[in-house]
Amino acid sequence: MMVDSGSTAKRGPIVDVLPEKDHDDGGYVSGGWKSEDAKFSCGYSSFRGKRATMEDFFDIKNTKIDGQTVCMFGIFDGHGGSRAAEYLKEHLFDNLMKHPQFIENTKLAISETYQRTDVDFLDSEKDSYRDDGSTASTAVLVGDHLYVANVGDSRTVISKAGKAIPLSEDHKPNRSDERKRIENAGGVVMWAGTWRVGGVLAMSRAFGNRMLKQFVVAEPEIQDQKVDGEFELLVLASDGLWDVVPNEDAVSLARTEEEPEAAARKLTEAAFTRGSADNITCIVVRFHHDQGDPANPQHN
């Protein structure tokens, strides 16, 4: 793993917002949490749905580094098994906080940590005959800066002044730039019920998936924005939601609830009612601007 031997960052205790066993019965779980400074609150909801097994995992962590509030939200949607998604829940954010440039160059830290964690997962599975994979859609709040990083077809959307704005773009094999990247690496994208890499995988980037690793990379696409007074809600979800609930609907539904846990539950229920056949997991973050400016204005 990465070691932050060159870092002198002062880190506070890491608060794991979630219960230790999220999917104890593989069924339904929800909860909520509010930041100490009351500048934002979050809620989560996760449901196995019509699937026989639960392959979605999620993580929420909060800490202080060099006096700055850091909060991390992640959705991990496994395929071919749950091991890759569970590995990300257990390791991705811990690895990120150990990166020596996490505060100084957050984008670089996220990119390197995603790809390093993928290598570590594959190494941990080298004696296994399985070939699990997972998406990751994460939002990292450092002071008043929001970094959204995505691998795969989970998605993060923000409500800004009432408008739904996607902060990630799904990694689908038929996306023109993704198809070109795959074909340049010697791979093929073909139709097999949907567009698939090598006729197998319906997404073009993922953690794990050793057999397709040459084409299916874990390099994240990262967007960053400064949090301002127009930021209302952040919605992160697995494709169990996005397959049946458009971005605009998700934001509209979430905005009808004051509490983010209720909003997350409403989204999960809406996806199930609309016929989602997948596991459904979402996190809703609500910003409370009446509490003052969000964190440290000195952060670049």
C-alpha cells in the first residue's frame, strides 16, 4: 500500500458513518448523519431488490486533516461477485487518506489511489479463480472543494439552483472515446444484448476484471467544483437507480424531502417501483448554507 512517509499532515480521528455490517441480511438498510459543523447532512439507502445476492457496497467517512473537514462518499457496484466492491469499501478511502498529496493535490491523489487500489485488489485475488469487478463513484469534500471521481456506470448528480447536473459520465463501451481507447489497445466492442467489451462486460472501466484488464481500466474521470450557495443536493447511486430514474427525476424526488435519509429511501423505493431489476443503492448529501460558508475558503 501507499505509505505517507513524506507527509506531515495532522489527521483527526476517522469517523466511519456506517454500521459495521451494512448488508447483514442482504436486504434493506438505511441511515443518516449530520456533520459536526452542521454545514451538510447525508442519508443512505441500499436494497437488494430483485437480485438473489447483494453486490452493492457503499462507504461514508469523515475526518479532519490539517484543520480541514474532509468527508468522503462512495458507491461500489460489484459484478461477477461482491468481492471487488467489498474490497473498495474496506480500502479505497483509507488508501486515499494515506496518499502524501491528498490535501495539496487531491486530484492526483484520487487518480493514483484508484489505480493503485485496483492493482492491490488484483494482487489479493491472484490465487482465486474468480474474476470479480466493481464500479466506483465517489465524492470527496475537502474544505469547500468537491471532487467527484468515477469508474464505471454508477453516477453522481448535483442539484444546483434546482437544476440536475451530472458530475460523472457513465463509462459505457459504445461511448466514442471509450470505444476508441479499447480498440487502440487491441480490444473489441460488440453488441450482445447491449454493448459489451469483448462481448462480455457492459462497462468500459472497472476495478478488478483481470481477464479484461488490458481494456477495462480503473483510471477515474474526475470533476472538481467549489461548493457555493447554489449547491443543494448531491445524489450518488448505483445503476440500479439510474437505469430507471433519469437525473432530473432523481433530483426532483430528493428535493421533496427535508431529511437526506428520507430522500435516499424515496429514491430507492422509486427505482424498485419503476421496475429496477438490480441492487439499488444511493447516498444523498444536503448542503446547509444558512450555517455559513462551507469550511475553509483558503483551500485551492
